[in-house]
Amino acid sequence: MNPQAVTTVEAVDPVFYFIFGISVVMLIGIAVAMLWFIIRYNRKRCPVPESQKDHNVWLEVTWTVIPTIIVLMMFWFGWEGYLSLRRIPDNAMPVQANARMWSWLFTYDNGKTSDKLYVPVGQPIKVKLLSDDVLHSFFVPAFRVKRDCVPGMENYAWFVADEAGSYDLFCAEYCGVAHADMVTTVEAVPQEEFEQWLQSTVEDKGKHPGLTQLENYGCLGCHSLDGSRLVGPSFKDIAGRETLITIDGEEKTITVDADYLIRAINEPNAELVVGFPPAMPPFAGRINEEELQQMVDFLMQSEQETAAEMPDMGSAEPEKSVESEQPDSSEAKSEADAEQKEETAEPEPKEAEQMAPDGMALLQERGCLGCHSTDGSRLVGPSFQGIGGRPVTVTKDGAETNLTSDRDYLRRAILEPAAEIVVGYPPVMPPTTGLSVAELDAMIDTLEGMK
């Protein structure tokens, strides 16, 4: 029979309050005694010592025995609390938690998976902790639970949610650039509601299964859906996008299609997108063919939707009109063409202007202007004033080399600044990651225009 009778909260909180209470009492006691001695034995009141005592046995025994007893009590309470955290109840419901950069995946006994940890209220939960890549840590403050997820090792944690609600779940071990985004929740729900959720297999209406897979595998922790820059390239309009990649040490421009997406998911480091770090782990062997195809279908659907919408846009108006109301089809067509030209003639440059990245804004956003001036003054790094075409002396592979600050050099200096250090300046600039090709070009255009 399992002797466990307390929850993780009940095991931790009393120990904390006991140690905190003892510490407060000792702080006040020591402070009061110190003040009393300062006042009572002030040198002004007694300039000449009237007596001198070298030791007092009872006093020495007292200040040795009492602290020893207190420390042993702290140890006892702490040890009992630790054992309570490690004794998993026999009736605990098992859940497997896979930690990976930078998301969580929870798997239940029936094979159901979720990126959130759903649990029934009042039911002990045993969480099997695994790591797919680096060190992580399973931390739920509300339940006083924190256990490391170590690659190649199985670890366990358990807890009980006494009340329904949503509780934050963090990774408490630094695991890379998106560590702060490795956050999810424990959703505690009534037993009946949990059973319904656990047995449900119907996908959300209108939700693409590929999007569900991207969420479950943590892809959206590094790739946005709205075009914003994260650790990896955004998924927005990725289908058919012209992308600059590095393959076998050479840069190459490719068009994103289904075959490329499959390669990028299975072996992401074989074809690295320029401007982004090689931080994505390979998924070959970790996801099945059906899940992989669902992901690719979702990512490619933007191209399909664009193609599907084109004829609809042209045929929408004729479907609404009635033939008897059109006096002359050729005249109506010419009028429609004229109206369409008026509507589309001016927005095109405006749209292009909105789509083009602002190089100066990127330099400010990336913090470049904190180390590089625009007026020729010396800061941490070389000034941007007149940098386009300027002669530069750099240290490369231990030897000094004279270069011209052209587009190729500026590109290298932004992406890999430590490879060619400008003589006279410290090698403190970190590599720039997360830039698209258009953003990088916009920054270089701005730098070349600074005279």
C-alpha cells in the first residue's frame, strides 16, 4: 500500500512556512540582541571594563544545541516533503510529456496528444518526462512541481489539481533562443468533461488538420502565421516563395514547393535559410507520413487558395447581373475594364511600398544604432556614415586584410560579424538572425545610401 497521503502543495508549503518562520524569528532575535548590546555596553557608559569572562559553559551549550535542533527539524521536514514528492500514488493517471525546443507535447494512454496538459480535478497525475533534444525543466508553480527533462533519461513528476482552472506550465531550464516562449498550461477540468475530451476524436470544424499538427509538434513556437519574425521563417504565404538557402556551403535561390517543405521538415539543417540560425531539430522518423502530408498540405494551401480565388474574382459580378439588364455586353465590358484600371492603377505602387521593408527601421529595431553612429562619431563599432564603398582593414583567420565595404562585405558583416573583425574595434557584435532576404537587402540599401 502506498503511504502517500498528501499532495505536492501540502508537502512543500508547510516546510517553506516553517523555515521562513524560523528565519524571521532569528532575524528579529539577532537584531534586537545586537541593538541591546550596543546600548547596554556602550563605551561611553563604561569606559573601563569592570570584569572579563573568557567563557560560559551553559551559554555555549545553549547556542550550540538549540540551533542544531532547529537545523535537524528543518532537515526532517524537508526530507519528508521530498519523499512525498517522489512517492507517486498507485492510482495516478499516467501522461507522457515530451519537451523539445521550444514546446511541449503531452501523450495519453489512448494515444491522444495535446500541446496543453488536460487533467481531471482531484485525480493524481503521473507525468513521465522526456526530452527530445536538450535539457528542459517541467515547472508548474501552482502545484509546487519542478523536475528536469534530461535527454536519454526518464524522469517523473506528479501532482493533483484540487480545483478546476488553467495553471501556467513553464520550462525552467534555459534551452535556447526561444526558451521564454516555451510556455503552456495545465487545464484542470471536471472528471466527466475530461473523459469526453479524452475520448473525442473529431477535429475542430473549419480547422485544417495540418495546423493541428503544427501546433502539436511545436512548430508555431518558432514560425509565425502572421508574417512576424521569430526564430525561423514565417509560414505566411510560404508556398511559392523565393527563398535564399545555403546548401553545401553555397547560397542558392529556390522556390518553396511541397518537396522542399518535406525536406525542410525532415532534415532542416541540410538546406539552411539565409539569415536564420540552424536551431531546428530534424523530424525524420518522429512524425508519420500522414502527419507530414497534412502539414505540407496546410502550408501549400495559400498557393492553392490564391489560384482558386482568381476566377471567382472575375466571375463574381456577372453572376449577379441579369442579361436583360445589360444593353450592350461589349460596352459593359469596356466600362468594367476602365473601372478596374482606375481601381488597380494606383494601389499597386502603394502596396509595393508597404511590402518593402524599411531599412532604417530595421537598423533601429535590431539595436544597430546603439553601437554604430550615423554621423561619423566613434562608438563601439564603426560608424555607418559613408560606409558604402569605404576601404576597410579587417582581421580574418588571424591575418589583416584590406577590403572594400561593398554589398557582399556588408552582408557578411551583418550575418557573421566575427568572421571579419574590423581592426581597432572589439569583437562584440553577435550574429544577426531572423532576417528575411528582403529585410537584409533593405538594411544594405540603407547603409549604402548613408553618405
